[in-house]
Amino acid sequence: MKIFIVPLALFFSSTDAFNVGPVGRVSTRLGIVEGQTSAASEKLASVYEGKPAENETFDKLVKKNFPGAISNKDLATRVVGLLDEKGFNPSNTLLCTSLCADELARVLEDEFVDIYGNNFNLGGLSGFPFAGNTGFGAMAAHIPDDGFCLLIHGPHVGITKEGQVGKVERSGIALVDNCCGSAIAASNYLQGITNGGAAITPKIQQFSDFQQGAVQELILPFGKRLGRAENRMRELPYALYDSQEVLVTDIVNTGKGGIKKGLAVLGGIQINTSPDTLDYF
């Protein structure tokens, strides 16, 4: 996890408070601005009441595959604590998210909604900010007067109880399903190109599936990186994150003039697990 504390005009600064992830690889990042105090922390206990207990064995399995990962509960505790100190609270903060359309991506989103209130959604397939500059501008106009925005973004990936990355158990479904399906489809498309086996199709850009077409294009620069990876499914969300970070940075820098008092940006990879285990980030 990397924490960035910067003035409003210096989004995505490289000032580190602490880092528990692999060197050179950002698994979680939070950029925040100066502020006062608040009481979002008072909601944390109720948000995580009834959630699965921590499973020490599974926790080690997740962290073996994704060094630096922490449970959603630990993430929210750290983020809320930091933002409390900077003046963010449920009455003056608009939550904004750019997360995948998959229902599993709602787990983290809903937990922060329970703390800060309803969110403005920028995201689409694989978590890319498809609402773009127009969406960000509309969101900024909805921030409370003299208030803040907390923006959470990133791709997601599943991991089964046995440690298989790219798959996840879903409630009510016997099949252990792909996660993220959009990302895996884009990866397969990219692999077909790099291996020379892709078929020619007249449907590269079609309105009925334009988001998936965009995901496939946005992952193209990572063909060699994924091809060299020891575990392609494990490397895939990191590649997606690197692509999304470029877009989010551009959107924020373009629209930052509409931000009122300040913006916090939390970027990372959602790690979805079975219904009876904690999710991670």
C-alpha cells in the first residue's frame, strides 16, 4: 500500500508515507489533501458487522499471490482514519468510483457507500473510467459546497479457496466462474494477436459492445509483459491497473478545476473471494 499526501494542485505526487507492496509495483495508492477532522470512523464497526471472520490460512494464500494485499476491512479502517484527519466526513464527501460492472465489484463499493453515502459511478467493464471527462465534470459539480471527493478506482480479480487466480466461487452458482470475465476475454484477444492466431473480424468496433472493444485496445501495450509472466492471470490485473492509472490521471488533471475543497484518489486491485471469506485490496 502506498499513501500520498499532497496539495490539491499536485495530484499523483510520488511522496511516500509507507509502502508494504513489492518494490516498483503499486498495489494500493491513496492521494489525499489537507483538511480537518471528521467522524466516518464511527460507522466502521456497523459496516463490517456480520462479515466473515479472517481466515489465517486463506489470508496467507491471498498475500502469497498478491504481496501487500490487505482485507477490505483493514483497508477501510486505514483510509477512513487518514481521511478523518484531513477533514473528510460523510456529510461533506462525495464518493466516486470507477470499478467493474461485475456484481462482485459492488462489495468494496457498497462498504464505502455505507460509510460516505451514495456514489457517483465513472466505471464500466474491467473498471475503466468510461464516463470520462464528462462524467468527472458532472461528478465534481455534485460535491458538497466546501467539500471533498473520494475517488476509488481499479480492476478486480478473483481467487478461489484453493488459490486459483482468475476464478472465484459465486453465491448460488455451482460453477467456479471467471473473474474478471472482461479482463480475461481481453487477455485472450491479446494473446491471439501476439501468438498470430487472431481471426479477422468486421466487428472490432461496434456500439453494442464498445466497452469490451475499448478494454481490448487499452491492454494491447502489455502483450509482451503478459506473455513473459510466470502466471498470466496474476499479472493481468496489474497490467490493467497500469493502463487505468494513465486514464484516471488524465481525467483528474483535466477536470481538477471543478473540484471544490479537495480530492482523495484511492487506486488498487480488488481481490474478490468466495462468499464466506473476506475480500482484499
